[in-house]
Amino acid sequence: EVLSASVGGAISASILYPLEVLKTKMQAETKPSNDDKETEEEEEEDRSKFSMVEYASYLHKTHGIGVFFAGIETSAFQSATEKALYFFAYTGLKGIYRGLNGGAAPKTLSSLVIGCIAEWAHLPITLPLDCWTTAIQTNKIPSQGPIQLLLAMLSDKGLKGMYKGIQAYTVLCLKPALQYTVFEQVKAAVVSSRPSNMLNAAEAF
């Protein structure tokens, strides 16, 4: 099950990666200042006002199709690691809960707490990978490969810089915890009358 979660995470991240790149680059886009002019009469085009389709077309014309897949390896690895560690931690913590409560399944609030702890468990490994992936997506130096970029990041900010924004995850950890808790509650309601207590692939999706 841990392997399935890991493979599923890698596949889903890879399929949606071009959209992730597009989102990240659009968020990082800023309005050009008065100093950024192509000529004295013509200002640089304000790409911050582009629609998603317009921005995707701009990226394709200026950087080619490859820009949508830069960093896909680190993203897939990060997602696979995150999902595997989350599932492993969640399953383990749920087993401990059952052992301490006579085999009873966790209630909604208990599931949320378990989910939050499971989410925190993978952050020491996955947050630096996420930071690295974002840097690859927004890197504006074509000649700088992923490894060179990573070394530059470590040289500039040190290992501590790879954990920038970790404070926000104390709140963001509620997102996957809520998702998994709702899924578990809905699943329990759907399979309660079934002998197998299983969902098929379409139902799980």
C-alpha cells in the first residue's frame, strides 16, 4: 500500500507537472518597471496580466516545450516520497491508536490529529525537495542545471534556506489531513454494507 501511494504520487505529479510549472511561473511574474523598456518609445509587455492560455503560449514560443518539464524528476521524486512517508506514518499512527483503544477506529478529530502528525513527519525530507523544484521552475539562467542550482542555493543560504516557509506548514498540514479524513469517513459510509469493505478503482477516484 505504501508502494502504491508512492507510485500514485509520482504519476499524478508527473501528469499535472506542466500545469504546476505554469502556475508557479505566473505567480512569480511581476509587472515591468519603467526601467524595463525594449525601446525608448515602447515598454516591455506586461505579462502579469496574461491569461493562463496566453502565458502558456508565451512560454512555448520563447522557451519551447521543455520549459513545462524542467524539474519534473525532482517533483516526481518529492511527490512519491511525500505520499509514501505520509501513508506509512498515517497507517502506523492509526495502528497505535487502535492498539491503545481496544481496536476502535479513530474518530473524526483523532483522524485529523493523526493526519497532521503524519504530514509533519515527511517535511524534513520533502520540503527541501519542494524548495529545489520551485527554484528549478523559476530559474532564469538556462545554462544552470539542477545540480548547479542546488549547489548555488546551499552556498548562498545554507541548509537552513531549504526550509524557508516551514512555519506555514503548521497550518497547511491541515489540508491533506482534512482530505484523508473526509475520504476515510466517506469510504466507511459507502462500504459499510459490503462484505469486502473495499472500493473499486472508479469509486476511489
